[in-house]
Amino acid sequence: MATIYTNRKDGKIVSFKFKVFLGKEASGKHIVKCKTWFPDREMTEKKLRALAEKEAILFEHEAAAQYEEEQKRFNPSEITFADFVEQVWLPSKINMDEVRTTTIVFHKSMLKIILPYFQGKQLKNITDKDITKYLDYLRKDYCSAKKKPLAPKSVRHHYCTLNLIFSYAVKLDYIEKNPLAKVDTPKLVKHKVNALSKAETQIFIQEIQKLPLWLKTMYNLLLTTGIRRGECFGLQWQDVDFINRLIRIKRSVTYTSMSGIIVGLPKTQAGLREIPLTDGMINLLQEYKSKENAAATAFVFHSETSPFDPHHPDFATDHLKKFMKKIGLPDMSPHDLRHTCASLLLQSGADIKSVQDILGHADASTTLNFYVKSDMANMRTATANAFNW
């Protein structure tokens, strides 16, 4: 039973302290829970003690139940999947200062679906069959808020998030094996990379001359530098080096429904880079800056309310799609202008390493596999040159 101590003031009982012994830690240290209870009304000392004994018994039961629950949650052999994720994995691997905000938002969006599915299931009891059933559930039964099934890429994202969680559980000895080791990584459907041809690019350049100066500058910059949409809107005037004729990519702007517009670092470490500018691009930026009369820390493409806030990144996608339809060119996104830049650079004889550095790819294989659009004329020329004996 709990030990009861009496606290007095001026000879009268003002409170009671309850102390409960719950066991010992591995080090031998006693595990003790304490509570101070204050009577809510005046009564005789005898009645006060009788009531305190009842309160002490209640506290003892509550403390024992709470301790038992804590032991289950943090005991590797008893912890549930949800408790491991929320109490161990998220604080240790995700909710950290060095983790990008977009990464945190990304994983938490996955967990909105993952945690309810595995609710109440012990971490150690989740098998490869459970993971396979979950992936099948995502493909066949789950519907998003827009009443659409998850795309193969999204299913793969769920697989990768689960793999991170269980790999960390293995590392900390919560489980012996990662159940995903026996589950094949979901395959992705390879989509054809969209890029404008040289003829289409010329039409695009002609048509954007008719746009307002800031839009003309934005589209020229996306096309001639291959920067990502978020990197474009993350540019500040201090990043434009007119003397050395280049831009420095130091930040990126993203948007999520949970966090709104976020200014952070580029996608990868390789994303921190310098990119040369053409003479035409320099002239366009100088003309635009002279009209903006902007401070060094102002965003080049800023919001309508403040030069020190970036423009919403979704604007570029929405506007470009409408613009391409209006001028009769294929449906394109800002990222397709990035593809176009890479293709034109390589067709003009640029080496892979230079294109890799311009695009900010950590691996040259990404440049080769996803951003290079082969052309029949180029393939024919290459074959003729190689075998023209």
C-alpha cells in the first residue's frame, strides 16, 4: 500500500503526500511515484485520515496501471507499432532540426494512412505478409480525398517509409528482422520524359516575348538554366551575380497543405550550385531588376503582397499549362522545361558532367536516365559518324 505523509501548517493538516513503490530498475534504483493531495473541505482529523487512505489506494492503482502501460510501450517485446513510430522513430529520425520541413511533412502524410491500418498491432508481430496485404490495400481498396486510388509512385513511397521505420527498429534491437526484406519494392511505371523539340522551343521563346516582363523573365530562366520550379521562386536578388554572369542556387520554395509555403534548402546537397547565364538572360534580369528597384534580400519572383515573400510555387505550373494550350504547344509543366534544357544542352554537344552540375544532380545516371530525350536525327548522325568507314 502507498505510504502516507501528513503535511501540517500552524498545527492543522493542509495536505497529504502519497508515495508508491513500483519496483526496481535494472540498476537497482527504486521506481517511486508521488502525489500531494489537498482536502477540498474542512473535517475532523480522523475523517481526513480515512479519506486520505481512500485517495492513496486510488492513486496506487492509477500509478501501477500507468507504469504497466509505460512498460508495455517501451518494452521492445511489447511495444506497439504506433507507439514505436510516435515515441521512438519520429523523435529520433524525423522531428529534428537538420531534417527538411518537406521531408517531415512527407513522412507524416504517409503515417496518416499507415498508423490507422496497423493500429493496436505489436511491432514484433508484423510480418512480410502483413506488409504485402497493406500494399495491396493501397493499390485496390484505399481511396484518397479525391476518391482516386494511389498511384504506383505513392505506393512505393509508403513502402520506403515502412522500410525506414522497420530498419530503425532492427538497429535498436526492437525486432530481429525487417519484414520488408522479403517484400519486393513496388515497381514504377516508366513515363516518357516530356521535352520540347527545337522547333517547339523556338515557338515557345517567341510567344513568351508577349508576356509581362516578370513572366518572360521567369520562363526564360526556367528554360535556359534548367532550375527546378521551387529553386526559381527561391531566388533572391543577392543570388544573381551580374559581374560573373551567373546565379547561385541556395534555397527552394515548396508548398504543402499542412505547412503552407516553405522556404528551405534545395532538394539535395548537389542542388547548392552556380549556374552560368546567357547574355540574353543577363540583359533580361537587368531590365527586370531596374523596374523592381528591389533590395538584395527581396525575392526575384515575389508574392503580390511583399517583395520579401516568395510567390506561390504552384502558380508556375497552373499558368504554364494554360499558356501552352493557348499557344498550341503540348501540355507542359515547369519540370518539362527542365527536361528541355537538358536535352538541348546535350544536343548542342555539352558533356554529361556539365549538364549534371547545371541540373544539380548528385548522380550522373539521373541525368542520363530521366532528363535526356533521344532524337532520331541525332541517333542517325551518331550511327553514321561511328560507322562511316
